[in-house]
Amino acid sequence: MKNLLPYLKPYRKECVIAPLLKCTEALVDLFVPLLIARLIDEGIGTKSTSVIITIGLELLGLAALGLIIAMIAQWFSAKAAVGFSSKIRSVTFKHIQHLSFQSADTLGQSTLITRLTSDINQTQTGINMTLRLLLRSPFIVFGSVIMAYQVDPGSAWIFLLIVPLLAIVVYGIMWITIPLYRKVQGKLDKVVGISRENLTGVRVLRAFNLQQHETEEFDERNNALTAANVIVGRFSALTNPLTFLLINLATAVLLYVGAIRVNIGNLTQGQVVALLNYMAQILVELVKLANLIVTITKSIASASRVSKIIDTPSDMAYPETSEAPFEDGSVTFDHVTFTYQGAGAPSLTDVSFTARSGETIGVIGGTGSGKSTLVSLIPRFYDATEGSVKVSGHDVRSFTESDLRSHIGPVMQKAVLFAGTIRENMQYSNETATDEEIWEALELSQAAEFVRGKEDGLDEIVEQGGRNLSGGQKQRLGIARALVRKPAILILDDSSSALDFATDAKLRQAIKNLPYPHTTFIVSQRISSIRHADHILVLSETGELVGDAPHDELMKTCDVYREIYKSQYKEEPVNA
Amino acid sequence: MPKQSKSGSQREILRKVLRYIHRYIGLVIFSIILAAFICAFTLYLPILQGRAIDQIIGKGAVRFDGLIRILIVMGICTLLTSLAQWTQNVINNRITFHVVKDLRAEAFRKIQSLPLSYLDAHPSGDLVSRMIADADQFADGLLMGFTQLFSGVLMIVGTLGFLFSINYILALLVLVLTPISLFVARFIASRSYSHFKAQSVIRGNQTALIDEMIAGQKVVQAYGHQDAVQKRFDEINDNLAKTTLRATYYSSLTNPCTRFVNSLVYAVAAVCGAILVIRSRISVGQLSSALSYANQYTKPFNEISGVITELQNAIACAGRLLELIEMEPEKPETETPKDPETFTGKVDLEHVYFSYVPERKLIEDFSLNVEPGQKIAIVGPTGCGKTTLINLLMRFYDVNSGDIRVEDTSIYDMTRNGLRKGYGMVLQDTWIREASVRDNIAIGKPDASDDEIIAAAKQAHAHSFIKRLPNGYDTILHNDSDLSEGQRQLLCIARVMLALPPILILDEATSSIDTRTEMHIQHAFDRMSQGRTSFIVAHRLSTIRTADKILVMRDGHIVETGTHEELLAKGGFYTTLYNSQFAAS
């Protein structure tokens, strides 16, 4: 968590001033019982109304002083907490943006989102509370003890005895209950899990007649949760009664000891009242402190979750400058093996091939055979576990991030569009693209027609995730976006699956005739999409390259390819 | 999405809620008695303290006899109060957690019997949050609320009572001045509310941006768009920081301000009290008691106003939960069920009419006779209602009129379980539960041996990828991430291969599987469907060519039926569909 501390540095001033002011405010509180003692001993003792009123005004003055100090302190602590967490949020977001795909996959999307939102908010609350209370409460507790010594050392030992006892009770109970609460949370997760499953899987569960079984399972989990809650409740229910008991017993002892000391003339009645007041203040602050510790514990957990993200190195290092310029779109795989982190077996095994600039390469294979993995190694979304991937004759690891990626136009399986206009979406790949260039790309990707049909043309709003577009439209916009940057290497990863055959064919034709040199990778499950490629890479179920040749040759030499072909062309079309 | 509760007015919900608490009425009464007891003792203690102080007058003038007697009473009171507090806490916990348990159990049972039309129309996240979060909130709010409300009122009345018993002037002063702090608190709350509202709007925007950008991160990175995105993020983030600072600061003023008002009351009470002592109207001890009352008098007010908000919230939560619990369940099972002993696979639909909503007619006067062992295919463009037929066959939905007969018995004369025993179903929408691969496959046959499971997985062509998972068949699967859509489908197919049901329903069961694997699986299905009736929904026409009967659907209607050859000969909609699959190759 140390990596978060530097971001608190700009607020060093606030972090010192806020707690100091809060302590000053506490000091003001600590004087109140002394004034009450004087009120009783001097005011009432001498029956002087003017003394009483003076003390009353002093009480008011102290209250006003306390208010002003507190208002300033709250401002500083809010400023530090908000400023810090805002900075952390920005830094974390930036870090996430530059995480390698591998790291991002490992962390998971939903984790990243909760950490950026609720975890950072929790951290903010924690810092705010810490600055305001962490020093103040112990200050009052110890201050009360010291003041008690000031008033009467002979009875202050009761304070020295009771404070540690109270601390042991309050924190002992927390120490017992916090792990128990964690268990409760685990049991609750189980109840949530089965509830969710029974809703999402209702058809399957009913089809297999599992309602009775599920209800029994639910009852078991529900009862376990209740039992855990009752047990933890028994412990946490102890806090209030025990502190109440201790403080009041201590008060009784204090009254008795005080009485003895008053009787021998070492103490006055007013001072006894002051001591009782200090005792009461200690109780209030200890309860506050216990709540504070719960908040801080939560915040520390949140902060360490955030810090873990910042600590996750982007396990992809880029050189400062590219070792060689990016010249052409040739791609070479040299004995490439790739295993996803935590996977049991490699997704690609010893793959070697060469694609010359200007060629069209088809990639085909069964579900999970590593087709997408293969093409995602080209823009360095992942690094090969063994072997090397070369573009333009050099290892991909020898280019800077922007040199490498600015020449590649990948189109993913799932067309991701962002909220904004169509133009803004197109400019994702090339911020300086003119309308003319965008239209050209739309034309090529067979999207121009439907965009023209939209009321606002390029200014048409795309909703988040492209919800207001059909699957085919999204895919075509995704392809257009890649073409806007005029890539030397175009990667189409099963990106035309939602297009009908005729559009798909037109699209392939257009891409073949792009007005600039480019290598194209087409990943597909459809033979028709790739049969005209210069050569076709065929992957087996275990991620081995079992074929690398044009269609006609593969039909003769490659069993896997032939089987795929057969599965799609069992029958020649009617009337075709 | 927070919806207005339809379960009736707050009062009505409260009445219903009381029914659940009624089971624990003994405990509730006990808890209330304890609350009164605690309240009385807590208020009595400052009085005792005051009396004790009055025994300590000055040097040589301490009345030890009286003091010790008072201290002993104090000790006993304290002990009893602590005991009562603990008992009350434990009892309240017990009531709370058991009421929640009861509500959840009832909600879960309701989910098991709700018609699918309801479940289909309600997002599962919403229902889960009713069962979990709303149930928790309700229990916390209501039960804690009740006891705190009660003890809060007792405390206020008690404090005033004791104060008046000490001195009416002091009592009036406290009575009039203290509520000021409540006004101050409310004033600040209303000021900071607008800032909080602005904050939550901006926060919502930021979360939306985070959601979108993290979901699309790979694209952002692929196109090197990170800096532009960061700029947008920072803009919103700075805005958020500004409003958050204001909201946080204003709301953090509540505490110092109310404390100031309290100090004010305290000072006034101290001065007036001291003057009253001089005039011998009260004793020093009574002054000390009065001051500690003044100190604790605002607490119950704050608690009560908090409790009222919480109670309203609790009732709203209860309303949402009750809405679920009170939903109309499925039609009850027939009283004289005639469940078939064995299934041969004979299915007849007779003059079936069905629509999800009356305004939009879907299936009209549809009849179909399926002989044992026949393969029936249902084809048509996306969204034409193919799945509807399956919903009817499985009795996920009931027909509006007409009848469906299985083994010559109306399915409405069977129990649902008796009917579904005959079916095995694989849906396009795969569902994997959070459990091991093994348990996922064995869902339809929990007592299956390992060998049977592996054999089924092999038939479904799932064995090779399962073996490559980190722990093979013992790998625990999670909901979204681990498997590709195709792999999930293979697992679902393995389930059916294991259960070997008499009637097979495949709803786009292989849509995400590559054609070669699909072909292999098709062979397995073909072997399996020997002597089994099967219903197959598919968009790849090659898989359904061998069907005994093909139903062609369009816009919810069955427009053509026949065998592949018959339909092609017709040259109708089927021919168009069929050719569009191959036209461009």
C-alpha cells in the first residue's frame, strides 16, 4: 500500500493541520469539566452570581472557539481526502488503461470497475475520518487521564486502570467478531449464489426437476447464514453492556475514593464532579474510536485492493525507440508457443509460418483451437511464451507501442463501439481522420449505405455498446474503424459472422482491392470466407498448425481442412 | 431499478410485515419490556450520582453511610442494566435474523413456483437484490427501528420527567433550547443535499465512462486511444472532486454545529443551575444530574429522526420483497395426476393457440402429431418464435387454448415434474452453475459414476478441452469468464448425453460450435435419437435436413410444414431460407 502514499504528499500541509486543529478542539472540550468544577467550588461556594456568569460566558467562548477550529479542520481534512482519492482514481484509471491484456484478463473487468469506484470512495471516507478522529479520540482519552491527574493525582489511578480495561473490552470484542463477520459474508455469498443461479438457470433446473433439491440446498445455506449471524451477534452484543458496566463501576469507585479524599480535605466537591465528567468523556470517545477502527479497517482493505492494481506491472515492456522502422506488413511466426496465464495447456503449440506483405491469409480451425490467439500476438496484445513473432522483418518486441500498433488494424470478434457519434467512433483509430477518409472507409466496409440512411449521417449517435445498431451494422462499423487508419496489417477476427453471404463477399472483394499495400488476416469458421485467401492456416484442436497452403492444395493434403469443408458443403446448393 | 411498490400503502405493508414478526411475538414483548427497564435504569443513574455527590459536601463532612448505600444501589442498577442490555441485543438479533431467514426462504420457494412469464420479464439481478439486500435492509431497519423508537421516546419522556422532578425552570430551559440542534442539523442536511445530488449525478457519469472504457479496453489500446480517454476521464474526475469536496465539507459541519448548540444549552443550564443552587432551590448533586441529562437529551432526538428515515426505507424494502412473495404462482398441479410410467415419445398438439400478450397473436390453431422416434425440426429467421413452441412443450408456458398430449395424456393432467422427466433439453442460452465440471454434467443424473460422466463428455466432444482445464473434471467453473460460448454448449450437450431422456429438445444447441465439431456431435445426436423423439431448433439448415418433419416459422406463425424434399419442391419460404445459406459461396 506504500505506493499510494506519495499521492498524499501534496496534502502534507492539510494532513498535519487537520489533526492538529482537531486536537486543539479536543483541548477546548477538556477544559469544560474544569470550568464546571470552578463553577461549583468558586461560584456556588462563594455564592457569587458574577463568577457564575463569567464562567458561563467562558463556557460559551470555548464552545464558539471549538466550532471555529472544527470548521477549519473539517475543510482541511475534506480537501486532503477528496484531493487524494481523486488523484488516485485518475492514476489507477491510467494504469488500467496501460495494463497488458494478460494482466487485465487476470484481474477481470468487474474487479477493475469496483476498485475504481466503491473501493476508492471507501478509501476517501477512511482518510477523511482518520484525519478528523484518529488523533482526536485518543487525545481526548489521554487528555482526560492527564486532566484527572491535574485535578487530583490521588484518585486518578482509577483512570489509569479503567482505560486499558475498556480498550481491552472494546478491541477484544472486535478482534473476535471481525473474522466471524468475514465468515458471515462468505455464507451470505453462498445464499446469493444459489439465488442467482436459480433465477438464471430456471429453465434447466425445472427441466431436470431440481426444484425440491434446490430448495433443500437453499434452506441449508440460509440456516447456516442465520446461525452464523446469531453467533456473531452474541459477541458483538457484548460491547455496549460491558463498557457501560465498566464505566459505571469505575464511577462508583471514583465517587468512593473521591469521598475519602474530600473528607480529609484533599479534594473539593466540584473537583469530584469534574472527575466524573472526564470519565463520561472517555466512554464517548472510546465508542467513537471503535466505530472509527471499523471504518479504517474497511478503508485499508479497499486501499490495498486499489494499490494492488497500481502494483500490477504492465508485464509488457516497450523499448524507448523502435530498433528499426516499420516498413511493410510482412508477418513471420517462428516456433511460437503460447499459453494463457493459469491455463493447463498451451493454446498455440510451435506455430511457424510467413505471410508476405500484400498477401491475404485465412485462419481456420475448431472452437478453441487458438485462431484468435494467433492473430492477437501480431499487435502484441499478448507476448509469445516461446518463439518469436516478427513484423516487417523484426521482432514485435523491438518496436515502440505506437510504432507497432499504429500500423495494425485489428477488428475483434465482438464489435465494441463507444457512446458518441459515428464520426467519433471512427476517429478512435485515427484522431485526425477527415470526413472524406471516414466515408471512404465506410464505403469499403459496406457500411456507407446504412450510415447515409441515418438522419444525422456521421453525427448519428451510437449508444453505449452500440445498442441501437444491429449486429451486422456494428461489425461493419468495426471494420470501417480499422480501415480509417489505413493499416499495413488488417486483422479480421471472425468479424463478419453477422453479415449475410452476399455482403460478406462484397466486403472481401473491397478489402482485397484496398488502394494501399496491406497484409490481411481473416479468421473465420466459414470456408467461404477464406477459400480465396493466398494461403490458409489450419489449426488443430490442440493449437498446432496442421496446414498452411491455398484451398485447393489443402483439400488434397489436410484432413482437418477437408473435414471442415465437408461439414459445410455436404450438399451443393439448390438452384445456385 | 427502484420501482414503486405495488404491494399497497405503507400501512398495508406494515400490517403484512407484522405477520412475519408475529411468530416471534413472545420475544418482541420481552424485548420491549427490557427496553423500558433499561431506559428507567439508565435515567436513574445520574440521579444516584447526584445524590452521591450531595453526600460529599466538604472536608470532614462526608456522609459515608449514605454514600455507600447509594453506591451499592448504583452497582446493582449497573449490573442489571448491563445484563438487560445484552439480553435485549441478543433477542433483537434473534428476531431480526429469523425474520430475514423466513422471508428469504419464502421468497426462494416462490421463485421455484413462479411462472416463467414473470421470471422472463424481471431481470434476475433485481430479484436477487430483493431477496438479499432488501431483506437485510428491512430487518435491520424495522426491528432496530422499533426498539430504538420505543426506547427513544421513553428516554425523552423519562429525561423530561426526571428534569422536572429536579427543577421545573431547568427542565423548561432544556426543553426549549435543545431542539435548536435538530433544526441546525436539518438545515445543514438540506444544504448539503443538493451537493450530494450533484455528486451522485457526476459519479454516475463517471461510472458509466469507467464501465464503457474497461469493457472496450482492448479496442482503446489497439487503437492507441488511451490519452484521449484519459483526458475525458480526468475532466469528469476533476468535476467530481469539486462537488465531492463541497458535499463532504458541508455534511461534515453537522457534527461541530450540533455540538456547539449542545454546548450552548449546557452553558445556559450550568449558569442557571448554579444560580438555583445559590438560592438553595436545588443541590449541587442535582445540578450535576441535570447537566448530564442536558448532555444526553439530544441523543434520542437524533436517534428517532434517524429511525424514522430507516423505518420508511425498511417499509419500502419490505414492499419490494413482499411484491415478490405475493406474486401469483404457477397454476397449481392437477389433483389427480396421470403421469406416464414410461415415455415412448408420442407427442400431439391439438388446435393450440398461444400468445405472450393478447394484443400480439403468435401461434394460432396449430396441430401436429409426432410419432415415437420422429425428428421434428423448427426453422425460421431470428425472432420468429421458434423457442415459443419449446416453452409450450416443456410447460414453461401454458397454451391459451387447445391441448398438448404426451403419450396420449394431456400434459395438463400430469404434474410438471412428471412431464419434464420425459424431456432432455439443450438451450442456446447456456447455463453453467458455479460448481465443478463434473457436477455440471451430472446435473440431470446426480448419481452418475465418473465413467458415465466421462463417456458423456466424450460423446459431446467436451472431453479434450475439459482435460486441458487446470483441474480437469474437478475444475470449478465460474459464471462468465472461464469457458468460451462453444465450450459451454458442449458441456450442456454432455448433460443431456448423460441423462438420456426419451424426448430430446435442442434449441440452437450447437450455434456457437464450429461446423466440424458440430458435425461430430450431430453423429452422436443421431445415434442417440435412434428410437427417441427429438425437437430441433436450428438456424443452420444442414443440421436439420434429415428431419422427419420440418416446421417453417415466420413472424410467429408456422407457414410451411413437410420434409426437406417436399418443402424444396414447394419453392416457398423454406427454399429462400435454404438458398440464402449457400448463395454466395
